[in-house]
Amino acid sequence: MVCLDLLHVTSFSQEFLEAPWRINGTFTRCLFSRAIPVFQQLFGAAVPAVLRGPILVDDVGLPRFWTAVWSVMSAAQLADSTHTKKLRYLEDLYQHADGLHGPNALDNALTELDDGALAQILESWFISIRNQPVVTGADEKRWQTGLGFVTDVVTWLSKSEAADDRLQRVEQRLHRLSALYSQLHVRRDNSVETVRSLPASVVEALYAMLDPESPQNPFGRDKTRWRVFVAFVLMLHQGLRRGEVLLLPADAVKSAYDHKQQRTRHWLNVQENEYEDTEADSRYSKPSIKNLHSIRQVPVSELTASVVQGYVENYRGRPDHSFLLNSQSDSPLSTETLTKVFAQITRCLPVGVLMELKDRTGKDVVTPHDLRHTCAVVRLHQLLEHGDAMDEALQKLRTFFGWSKTSTMPSRYARAVFEDRLAGVWNDAFDDRIALLRALPKGI
């Protein structure tokens, strides 16, 4: 078992370990019964703020110790979705170690800096991943996440030891672990980087189908049609991520009169919802801003602003929360629901359109993030058409889409901007779409 003295590293206390925890909305205690799910969401007033969020537990409900430390030390800057994904990868490593050496094998090996046990766990885990019938890029990420986790913990422990002979041995062990495994890769990525933007035929079909007044619309209720249409417009025209759309408050679109241009200008702020307490969010997968660079202000056309306002005034209802996208049950729209919506939309696309989607992108489903990719290609195409140099255009893209100065994301779209079939879906105004005009409620 892990030595209890190590609990001081993460500021755990006996009172905390015995305090009620609220996991997935239910109060319980630290010592659970058996057969508890290995992945939990940890909330509650008794839990320090820095420890709230996703957590891994063993088969008796105790936290996986070093993942709790890692979450505090390394995962604070990660988006909740990324943090969750990495924890699921680490749970696979923990379960493999449990099966190899018994319960708590990985935590024990890390605590004791047992390089022999760590080497055996990592090697056998690598082989088990590599020997799967189908190995994907996600398996490579799983391996690299597990290796990075072990290396981080060993590094922390080696630096916390006294400067004696043991420290020298620890440093030698760390060097050996890094040298042995850093060059191992589950899957060599030889694939050619393909453009993930949607073909013109798919975009046209989506416009025709998701128009709230279209007979092709697969959703029966007006409220649902408008909810989906607003999400579609914001992701495709504003390039918002799925989580960013789900965080927007009902008054997200702001406006002010520009005396210089003699017209009203509209914009929206991409940030955490200032009206809501994160802990009070009832959604299981809580949407979040990806990183500091994602906090930004983006311009909004008058037409898009009218679409959003029309939804708020006529179809959103009066729920007891401030989020823009409201579900049929008057709760904030969830990540899972939005994903299922696009799966349903995909199933309703014409066969010919689906075939082109598969041929052009290798995909057989339209996802929310595909709309963001498509927006990036179109925006870059327009900037170049208006005379911006490539470097200047890419820099503008960084601001609009919330990419850091060092991100390589903008350059990934450069070779796609000359695709006429995609650019032909849009005109220079970008938002001046007949589908949008037709969909506006009468009187707006």
C-alpha cells in the first residue's frame, strides 16, 4: 500500500479523507463499497477547489494516489475534456499493473522508485497495446500519456529526496527509464495530413436540411430546430469549438454603434460563463475554455446576431440558467446531446453527399469540430482574396480562432484555400446566405 505520509504532498488531510464527497451528484464517503466505477467526477464543499473534477479510484473507491498528485501538479492548465481523456489512458495503465502485480502495483512501484517493477509494467503494457488487432493513433497517445506520467512522478520524487547516494541512484534510474522508453512508439504516423474541412456538397446539404423552415429538417419541434440551427451557425460561421458554444450565455452577442463606420457592430466574447458557478453546472461532461489563448472576442455579422436574438426571444424559453442553448427539459444543452444531434444529422444526409464526404475526408460522420475546420479554411481563403499576405492572414486566424502564437494549426489550412468547390459555397460577405435569410422569424 502507498505510505500515508505521502498524502501530505497534495495537502490531503484525515478530515478530507473522511469527509463526505459528492461524486456525480451523490454524497458518499471516501471508503466506498466494492464494484465502484474507476472514473468519477469529484465535487462538494468538503473537497478543496484544486482537487475538484475528474478522479480515478480503485476497486474499493480510494483515489489512485499518484494520478491525484499529477492532476494537481500537471493538469491544472488542461481543458476538462483533455484532462478526462488523459485520466482514462492512465486508468488503462493502472489496470494493467493491477493485473500484473496485484492491487496498487503502479502506485507502490512509483512510491518506492522501484525501477525494475516500473520497467516490467511499462514494457508489458507497451506490448499489450502494440499487439492489439487494430492499432490506432489513439493508442500512441495512450502510450505517450502513460510514459509521461511515470516520468513526471519519478522526476518529482527524485528532486524531493535528500542529496545523498540514494538521489544519485534515483537519477540514474530516471535516466534509464527515459532512455529505454522515450523512443518507443506504438504506431508510426506515416499518414499524409489531410484537410478536414467539409466538401461543398456537404455544406450545402447541411444548410438546406437545418433551415428551421425546411421540410427536410429531421427535427420535429420548432424549439429543437432553432437550437440546432443556432449551434450550427455559431460553429460554422464563428468557428467556435463545441465547448465554447455550450458555455455561451443567452446575451453572448453584444452590440454598439460604431460612429466611424456609421453602423451598429456586433461581437461575442468567448470565455467562461460569468453568470454561472462551474460547480453548479449539472452537466456530466462540463464544457470549458480550452486554454488562455481561447479567450477572445470575435466579430459577428448582423445576420448571425439576428439569428441568435430570434432564438433567444422566441424559442429558448425561460429556464433557470443563463446558458444560450437550452434543452427540451429546460436544462443546459450537454456535450453528449450535441454530439448525438450531429450523428442524427449525418444519417439524414443524401447518399451521394455521404459518399463524397467519405471520399474527400475519409470520414463517414459530420462532427461539430468539422464545422470549425471548415470555417478556418473559408476565413483564410477570404483573407487571401482580399489581398492579405499569407503571414498576415495566418496571424489574423490565430486571433479569430484562439490559437497561440506558436500553434501550427493555421498553416494546416493553407493548402486548402484554393479548393474552389469549397470556396464556392460562400460569397464575400460570408454570412449573406439565402438559407439564413429564409430562416429568420417574421418581423426580425
